Amino acid sequence: MKQIFIFAVVVMISSLFGCASQTETVTAQTQQTKQNQQTKPVETKAKSAVLVELFTSEGCSSCPPADRVLSRLEKEQSNADAQIITLAFHVDYWNYLGWKDEFSQKHFSDRQNGYAARFNMDSIYTPQMVVDGETQFVGSNLGTAQKAITDSAKNQKANVEISNASDKIKVKISDLPAHDESYVWLAVAEDDLKTNVRRGENVGKTLDHVSVVREMILIGNLLPAAKTFESETALQFNSAWKKENLKFVVFVQGKDSKKVFALSKLDN
């Protein structure tokens, strides 16, 4: 009788340990499942590249606020759907007011005139901002810029690959969407530039600049049927440029529509 009692006690204790073990196993499995759910990578949507151009001048008193807007867009990258790629084109038609903008070039003014024709404008002005070649407005208006960027981020663009080897820029573009006859541009731009203005409308001011276009190179023409493009371009650097601050922006732009169909950037 005593043996039967002892056996029953052993069986009961074993059952209790077994239940505890199963409970611990279930708890461990539940915790592991929760941990796996927490550490599971979240898929993120790839951002669409959007081109923001600013036509500006150190000789224009209205331009410094727009320069700051461009810098903010470039550095903060606050749009959840867009990779904002900026370019600053310094025009030359303000140079007669006592201060010559050392970054200005006539063909940047000519580029702006092309936009004036596209937007049916009677004249050009600074500061003017253009987003993806489709929207133009006063460049100091941050709210308008942010809305235009959000709208442009919805548009399909081609895939662009850029590489730099031995000062040769290699470009490969694929999956071009429907487009009109287009140009393929390579812009060499420089960041972190500073000027102490000694004359003109901005006399006494220190102006900070980002994405100043140093050179625009036409690297290709595309007919409407083209879906791909490849090129290799040798670069010659001006001694006044700081190579560590340079970046290379490649984009495909409609000849007449001015719409941007492909866009990417490579930092030096």
C-alpha cells in the first residue's frame, strides 16, 4: 500500500514538472514569435528623384532667400516620397548692377529663356524655381516648392546608373517611359560655396550656395522611340573647383516639353 502511494506521488510530481515544462516552452515560442514580428524588416517604397532648378544671381537682392530655400530642400530631404536633386543656375543679366556673379554663365540665362517659352512667359526673372521642368514659381516660396515636389514624385522615371572612374563619367539609362525628342544632360555642380559680396544690391552680405552648376554637358540626344542610353564622358576639372565638393547630375529632358524623364545623382 505504501509503495502504491509513493508511486502515485512520483507520477503526480512528474506531471507537474511536465506541465511546467510545456508552459515554459509555449511561453518561449510566443516570445520568439513576437520578437520575429518585431524584427521583421519593413518594406519601404523607393523614392522618386525630382529635379529642382533655381535661377539665381548674387546681384539680385531677392535671391538670397531663394538660395536658402534651395539649400534647405537639398539638405533636409524632408519629402517622404522624393529624392530631391537640386541645381542652381547663376544667370548673367544682373551683372551690370555693380557686382559680377563669378558663377554666372550666359548659357544659363539662355536655358531660362527656354523655360520662358515653355511657360508662355513674356520675360525671365530671378529667383525662379522650376520643378521637373513642369512647374515654375518664385524660388523663395517653400510651400509651393514642397507641393510641386510631391506632385512630381508621382511621375514615372527611367532607371539611371552613374559611375566615375579615372575622371570618366559612365551613364546607363534603361526603361525610359514615353517621351518626346529629348536631351541627355550631365551637370557638374559644387556645394559649400561662399561669397562676400562687395558691391551691388547685396553689398556687405555673405552668401552661401549649394548645387552651383559649374558646367552643363550635352551627352546625348534621344528620339521618341529610344528606351535605353549609354555613354562615357571624360571630364576636365577647373582648378578653382573643389573636387571633394562636386557632384554629377544626369537627367533626360524633353526638347520641347521640358519634362524630366530620367534623373540621378552621383557624389564625387
